[in-house]
Amino acid sequence: MTYAKVCLIGAPGVGKTSLVKRFVDQIFDERYLTTVGVKVDKKTLRVEARDLTLMIWDLAGEDDSESIPLKYVRGAAAYILVADGCRPQTFEKAEQMRQRIDHEIGPLPFVGAVNKSDLAESWDQPAVRRYLPQWGALCTSAKTGAGVEKLFQEIARRALSALP
Amino acid sequence: MSVVSPLRQPMPPDENMSGSTVGPTSEADFETLRNLLLGEEWVDLNVLRKRLRDPELHAHDLSLVLAKAIVRASQRDTKLRSALLPVVEDAIRISVQRDPKVLANLIYPAIGGALLKSVASLLEEKLEALNMVVEQSFTLRGLQWRVEAWRTGKTVGEIAMLRSLLFRVEHVLLIDPRTGLLLARRSAPGAKIQDPDMMSGMLTAIRDFVADSFGEPQNQDLQTVQVGEFRLWIEHGPLAMLVGVVRGPAPVELRKVFRQALQEIHAQFGTALAEYRGGDVSSFVAAESTLERCLMGTAPATATPPKYRLWLALAGLGLAFLFGYWGFREGQHRRSMEIAQQLNQEPGIVVTQMERRDGKLQISGFRDPLASDPSAILRARGLPENSFQLSLREFESGEPSLIARRQRAAHREWLANLSILFEENSTAISPLAVTQLEEVAKRLKTIFKDRPPAQPVIVYGSANGTGATNRSLAEARAVAIVNLLADLGVPRQWFQVSFRLSEPSGDNPTQRRLARRVYFKLEEEP
Ligand SMILES: Nc1nc2c(ncn2[C@@H]2O[C@H](COP(=O)(O)OP(=O)(O)OP(=O)(O)O)[C@@H](O)[C@H]2O)c(=O)[nH]1
Ligand SMILES: [Mg+2]
């Protein structure tokens, strides 16, 4: 069996926990319970004709890129960088976090996710137009499930190619 | 008596020197002569000369005897050692400068062993103490263990652990501490585990979290976590961690078994572990036989299977760390939370989750049984009694003050369970008793190192039967013990002598033996 650790990183409330819940348990909850510390989940999926078990570390969102605990990110094969399409500052925070990881851990493969696509009419167009191509990000909605499967397939693929 | 021997006539000198006229006349002749005289040896000599002059050949020859030469030289005197010392020191220095981890990881198995010998001589003692208990209890089972120990070359203590009915190691997991991924595992027959992968990840996260909350990761590594009826024993190595899921009260010696297994795994899989970044774990399958040896104890499973799934319980442990988001910003409430958060500064208390429910601040986390009372602390800081609800699970903290306290508690327990036996009608102290008393003296000195006992330690002597004679016999036994302890350097004023008499206990030899004993009673630690 092949395993990989992946992390979800982003500002508070962007929908990291919701994305994991949607992917692992196929449910969505309107309530917001902020994550403290980290929560670990797992799911096995098939990528490139191999079974890969993703150990998914859902980290607490931080407002300040300085305070994301890199300790939890170490050992990850890849990570998902999440922003909330409606809030431009969550893109900037995500980008700062990405740069900090690059700087302190080294360039790790990542997949960007612009979340809450069910609210696309109130998305912040300039931010989305800038970061969507820059990160090569996917549009996702934990609420409707749109793009979620694809997001995790993509992260699994990246993780797999990052493994020795 | 004299023996007449035939006379020897000296040879005439010119006859003796007859060959001296044949002298070397030229180089060629000389060569011929050498060949004649030395024959094949001359050829050998030439080969040898060539070998000595050719550096390649010479090095090859030296290499054949080098090891032997070093052994000889170091046996003779210390010159070689002195000569090599600066070279070796330099090499180590350079290696450490380049990457300290290389050397640290290399010597971990060795250092681990050395540490085990010195630091954990405490554990050894306990193993011996366990031996002693077995030796004293001359039950059939004790005898079986001894036979098995003799047969397998293990100590009686180890066999006692392996066969113990008190506890059972249900699962052993080998985890990569960086990724939190499960590398290998082994379970006792019939033992169920829901999701070991998840457990590995979460444990790693808890470990990171605890290390985070306490700073200093090395010394504060999480060592045990209580989960329902299970206790997780965690051993940390530089490249892997080993987790034992244990049901029932296991002896501290079990740690030694785990530690040894982890060291062996480091020695065997060092490179594979160091290089692991995730991915295929099949190269660690071979570690399973080492893990298998950690599956000690034979405690029968409880009749009712646990209702919860192990990892779910773990999640409940505070890994989800979910705060109720609503209301959490209100000033008053926030203040209470800050006060509760300060509990984290108490040794042996970890708050992992706070939540406002039913108008109360619900605080959950861990608490070492030896830590101070958290609700008293909260009240003292001004939180009204009914404004909070604590639900703290037991865990064993790595805080130095608590470790010392726990050691003292273990010593007390050991003392409380000790019996020193006497022969019929005798106050003479047996050789076994002397060894026991040396141990008693050592432990008493540790317990009362910082302050002498507030209440004296009561030394009870007992005798088999009532009446004045038995009473003075019982007392004399207690006095003899105190005298010997005083000789071993334990202050006499720490003790108070007393006696217990019992009705004569018939023909049962074990009971009769046990009635002739001295034992100790200590006040609880305040
Ligand atoms: N409409 C909509 N709401 C979403 C979506 N994803 C998450 N939410 C809501 O956004 C809020 C925050 O979601 P979480 O998943 O808890 O956010 P998080 O990133 O885990 O937050 P932290 O744990 O605090 O870092 C919740 O109320 C979710 O219901 C989405 O795709 N669409
Ligand atoms: Mg979350």
C-alpha cells in the first residue's frame, strides 16, 4: 500500500474542513466550527492505476502567515492552498503562506482551490482573475461538491509524483 | 666410577681449510655461486625486494597484517591510541560540522543501549525487584516461569511480563514521526483495531501539539495517552516512533522492551527510515518480527467489547479541538477562557478544548493524576464554581517535577508491598533480606531526599501466634530491621517500631511463613 500525507492550508473560514468533509464523508454543514490545531482524516483513491491512501491533515486557519505551524506541514508530500472566492484578502494570505512554506520547507507541490463557487456571483473578480491562473487553481464548492473530487484527484497525483 | 672415552684427534689445520682456495673471481661467478648457495631462496628474495619498493604491492601486503598489527600495538602500550586520537577526533568534528544528524543517527542504537544501561538502571532494579517477588512467591506459576526463564535464557522478570494475566499489549505500531504514516504494525491474536492509519496520524498530531504547547520538543515528548481502557505507550526514536496499545496495568519494565525493539529497528532499518518521505511501506514488513516481541502479557479481553472505536475516542481526546465559534468573542466569556487557558501552565495539565455549552465553560483536556486540582485553581483565580465544567482525561505527564513525584509514588508502592521474612523463632536477618533492605534504604532515601517524613515510617514486626513471647519476638524483628537500616545510613528517627500478632496459622507453610515477617507503612505523600 502506498501512503502520502497532504495538508490543507488557508485563512480561517475559507472552507478547508468543509472540503475534507465533503470529500471523505460526502456531507456539508452550514455551521462554522473553527478548527483548533489539526484534524487528521484519510481516504484511499485510485491514481494512475495505483491505490494511494491520502492522510489528510486539516490545519487550523491562521490570519497571519507567520503563525501557521510549519511543524504540521513537514512530511507532507503536497498541500492544498485554499482561498474563499468572496474574500480577496484570503488570496493574499494564502499566497503569503505559500511563500513561507517555499522558503522554510522548500518548494512543495501544491494545488490551489478557490472555494465557495456556489456563490460565484459575489466573488471578487480581480483576485480570482489574478490568482486562478497564477496558482493553476481549481474552482470548488464544498456545498455543492463541484470540483471537490477533481481537487483531491489532482493533489493525489501531485503527491504521487513527489514520492520517491 | 670413570668412563674412558675414545680420544679425539684434532684435525690438521690445512685439511680443514681446503675450500678456501676457491674464491669469487667475477660478478658472473658470484651470481652462480649465489644461485648455488641460495637456490630458490634467491628468487624469493628478489620478489620480496620488489614488493617492498612497489607502493601498490606494499600497501596490499600491509593491508593483510594491518588489523593484527593494530591489535598487537594496542595490547602492548597506548602509543597507537595517542597517535590516532587527534585523527579520529578531527574526522568526527568534520562529520558533525557537515551534518550533525548523520553521526547522531549512526550512534543512536549504541547510545540508546548505553543510556539504557545507565539512566535506566532504575528499570533494571525494577526488573530485579520483580524477580524477587517471583522468587518469593513459590507458586506453581512462579516455578513454571523460572523453568521457562532458564530454558529461554530470559530473566524471570521478562517471562513474568510475557505471561502476565494483568495486562496485554494489544497492538504495536511503528510510525514515521515526520509524515505520521504507519510503517508497520502487529496485533495480538484476536485484538481489533479500527483504523491504525488514522491513529498514527492523530498521535503524531497530538505529539506535535503537546510539544508545541510545552516548547522543548525533546524532553517533553508525549509518553502515554489514556484512551478509555487502553493506554498508549509511546517511545520516540530519531527516525521512528513506536506505540504500544496496552490494556490493563502494565509494569514500567514494558517500556524497556519497547525501547529495545525501537533501537533494533533503528539499527536494522536506519537508512530506509531516514530516506522515507511517504509512499510504499513494504520495505518495513521485516520489522514486524521485532514488533511481535513487544506483544507481551496475556490478560483476557473484557467480556463487553468497547463501544467506541478506538480512533474515534482519540478524536474525542481533543484532536478535533473544536471551539464553539458563536459567543466566543464576548468579553466576559473570553476572560474566563483566558483564565482557563492559564491552566496549561500548571505542570501535568493540558487544556485541548474549550466550549460554551449550557451557559457553562466546558473545559476538556488531560490531567496527570499527580497534578494540582484544576478546579481549585480556577476558583482561586475568581471563576465561580458553577461557571465551568471540567472533563480532563488521565495521562502521564513528562514534566520533571511530576516524574520525580511519580517515582516517589512507585517507591512507596514497592515499600508498601514488601515483606521481609524470618525463620521460625528467629530474629536473624537472611542474606535475601539484606539485599531487600539495601533496596529499602535506597528507596527511602530517594523518597525523603528533600524533606524527612512528617509522620514516621512504621515498621511492623509480626510473629505466628499471640502472647508475651511472640510479642517480644515480633518487636525484636522490627528492631533488628531498623538497626540494619540505620547501619545502611537511614536516620533512625524516621522509624517507629510496632508489632502485629496473629492467631497461630495452622499447618499451611505459606501462611506460617508470611506470619513471620516485617513490613512497612508509610503516610501518603501530602
Ligand atoms: N456557501 C458555501 N459555504 C461554504 C463552503 N465551504 C465552506 N463553507 C462555509 O464556510 C464556513 C467555514 O467553513 P470551514 O470548513 O469550517 O472553514 P475552515 O477553513 O476549516 O476554517 P478554520 O478551521 O477556522 O480554518 C462554514 O460555515 C461553512 O459552512 C462552500 O463551498 N460554499
Ligand atoms: Mg477548519
